[in-house]
Amino acid sequence: MSGNSAKPSLPWTVRLTIALFSTITDASRRADGTINRRLLSFFDLRAAPNPIPQRGVHTLDLTVDPNRNLWIRLFLPTADSRHHHLPLVIFFHGGGFAKLSADNRGFDLLCRRLACKIRAVIVSVNYRLSPEHRFPAPYEDGADVLHFIDSGGIHTAAGHLSDPSSCFLAGDSAGANIIHHVARRWAAAASVGGFKKLKLLGIVQIQPFYGGEERTESEIRLAGAPIISTKRTDWLWRAFLPAGEDRDHEAANVLGPKDRTEIEEKFPPAMVVVGGFDPLKDWQQLYCERLRARGKEVTVLEFPEAFHSFYIFPGLAESGKLVEEMGKFVWSKCEPALTAAKEMSGPEQEVVLTHQR
């Protein structure tokens, strides 16, 4: 592969899927800033919740707020008994704030893999989409899901399988952007006693969707990379940001010139995944630098040959490696908390620490 190439070498099946997705999503974007959701639905294939275990995981959906179609899908590993305390990973799907869903087949499969391989309970969030619902709608939805879990909203469904005191946020692309802002809302509320049980131990941002007015070197050099282009991202930012705002808005240019507030003391440790063929990688690396400059813990996981959204394709070696590294990050942060829970448990409620390395 040429070091100057803007496109990675990919299997033909992956190239075909990417080409189909790009063609349909491009055609669904209207000039007036709206989306043709009927056309988009041809690619956004859905997977129904399934109480019968598949790949070692069964799923069910729970409604958080029917008035705004806010709901979550639980992915519960079936190999563990109801007395096991497993980390809880709240996942936000990508799609530029405007596309896809928690029951999209690709994300359903990804969350099943995470639940099975990491040995964790996954909660996938179906948040409101732009342009119908602009900033800060998905951030508010995410914060409300945290409060829903904190108040016992998943206890009946998950039993003692999950432990809200060992909670993580994870997301890809726009979902990774969302979890930064949701984590800040949690940290601010937690500092004044706003949460009784839920504690964030870390966040996993997979190729976060960040940006700004200035064109970075990677955006220019990788203009022909799969999935992402400046034309596409510019449209998505216009569809999401408040009317009249530019890409230096704090939602896009995170911790940038317009974000003058101090980062919250309780903001959790972060793992940020960066791909070598992702045009957004310069923004992702800048975010890590800014977070470190504010005294926060950041782990950067780099995949030099990875394109934006590589993790959706389980056949790619990098995709499997990402899941493995996510498991290591999660368990490295939650084992001390789960050990403490085990020591505090009475004889009638055994806590079993189960994980894969």
C-alpha cells in the first residue's frame, strides 16, 4: 500500500457495502437541509430484540420516554447468572447525528460482540436525530438515560447482572461526540449529588466526530477516504448545530476557542480510538491534547490502516483488536470497584468477577 494513498486496501465485500451506503446517504440529503428518511430506510436495516440467545447474548428493548421515542436496547450475556456483577457500558451509535438507530443491524451485531467478548451488559441508546432535533437534543437524551438507569430503570430486566457503580460510556463517530458531552453533564451533576448509584469509570470514544472551521491536514489529504468527506461532514454539522452557528461551536470544536468553561473535576478517564485513514483524525488527536492539557487521563488507541467506521465490519482484523482493547480498558478501570463490591457483599449475594483478556 502506498504511504501517500488516501484509501486503504479493503476486501471487495467491504468496498461494495461502503459504496452502497455512501450512495444512499448522499442521495438522502436534500438541498433544503432535510433528509429523505424513506430512501435512507433502504439501507438502515433493522434487527428486532430477541429473548432467545444469539451469539451468547439476548436482547430486549425498554422505553425511557415515549413522547420523544427515546428507548434503549439491552444486550445481556447469557453465560452469566443473575448474581454476577458485570460492568455496564452505555453505547451511542454513530451516523453524523442524523442517521441510523439503536436497532440497526450493524450496531446490533456490534453491541452483541461487545457484550459477549468484553463480558459486559451493553445498553444501546436510540436518541433523537437531526435535522428534526438539533443540538442539544441527543446530549439531553443521553443524560436522561443515565438518570433512568440511576433510578433503577433497567434493574428488573438486568437484575444483578449489571453494576451501575461500574459504568462506562462508549460510542462511535457522532456517538463518541455525544458521550463527551453526556460525561460532562454527569460529572457536573455527580459533583452535587445528582446521582445515587451510577458512577462513570471511563468513556470509550471510537473515532469521534469533531470538527472546526479550519481545514486540517488530514481532512485535505484524506479527502478521498471511505465514508467521510468534508462535503458530507459540513452538511451534517449544518443539520445539527443551532441556526447561525459555525463549526467552531462547542459541540463540534470540543474544548476549542468557544468552549471556555473548565472541564469538570469528575470527568472520567477516556480512551480515544484513531484511524490512520480517517480524515477526522487530526481533530481527534487535538481533542486528546486539549483533554490532557486540562489534567485528564487519556489513552489513545491508534490503528494506522483503519478507515472511519472500520469497527462495523467484524471480518477486519482491526475490528476484533478494538473489541479486545476495549475489554482491557473497561476491566482495568472497573475491577477495583467490583472487588470492593465483592468485599461488601453478604453471604447470600455472591459477586463473581468474570472477564476475558
